[in-house]
Amino acid sequence: MAGARAKSTAQAKKPAARAKKADVRRSAARPTRLKASAPKVKRQHKFVASRLGAGAFKADGLRTYAHYRDLGIKHATRGMALAHVIRFVGQCDPKVVSKMHTHQCDFQMIYVLKGQITTEIEGQGRHVMNAGDSWLQPQGIPHKVLDYSDGCEVLEIVLPAESETIELEK
């Protein structure tokens, strides 16, 4: 009798174990749905094409030693992003250029299109960047331009389009 009980108890456990494995298989087959904390609003960007032509660069930007070519991204993204080409003009004057500052933005990436630019980024040291090089500046990190070559041009992408620049040195 004891043997019959042991056999029936073992047989009773097998279906339970099979059921657990089946549940695991079923749950693995079904993708889990995560609840989003807030619905994402998709902004519809406008199409924009920017063509290089006469008067494309203007001396209407943040720095007196640079001319800016707006690529139309700010308007097309309704202020979500800014993209412009910065052309450094004239001989680099360290008294004017080398001022430590920060930008209060969420994202700032620079890609060197032409020439060479030397920057200093707090905690990262001095960097000589050549055409084809790029860097991402962490939010609010103090930095400064130390030097640039004649005809140096960089592409700068910033999010959001409107952000404050704070000069740390006079």
C-alpha cells in the first residue's frame, strides 16, 4: 500500500511540473507589454533643404570671431533642434576666443568640416580636432576655444534650439 501511495504522489507531481513548464513556455511566447508613463507626442517636422549660396554665412551669431550658416533646422523642428555651420574668421585672438563658458542645453555635438580647432574641456583636457573629427560636449560642461586654423568650419547640432550660454571668465 505504501508503494502505491508513493507512486500516486509522484505521478501527481509530474503533471504539476509539466503545467509549470507550459506556463513558462506560454509566457515566454507572449511579449510583455510595459505601461508607458506618459504618451509620447510625435512632432511632425517640416521638410527643409539648405543650399550654399551667396550670403549663406552671417555675422549674427553668438561669437564675434565667427560667421554662422543656419541650416533651417530650428524652424523645421519647431525649436526642438538647432544645426548650423560655424566659420571662424580672421586670425585667432586668444584674448577674445579663450573664455571659459557653458551652454545650458540637453545635447551639443560638434563635427569639424574644414581646418583645425583646439578646445579645452573641463576635466577632459585640451583637444586638437581636425577635419572629420567630432565630439559630444556633456550638458553644462565648462569649455573654451583655444585656437583655430584659417578657414576652420564646424557643424554644430544643439538641442533644444534655444539655450543659454554662460560666460565663466571675463
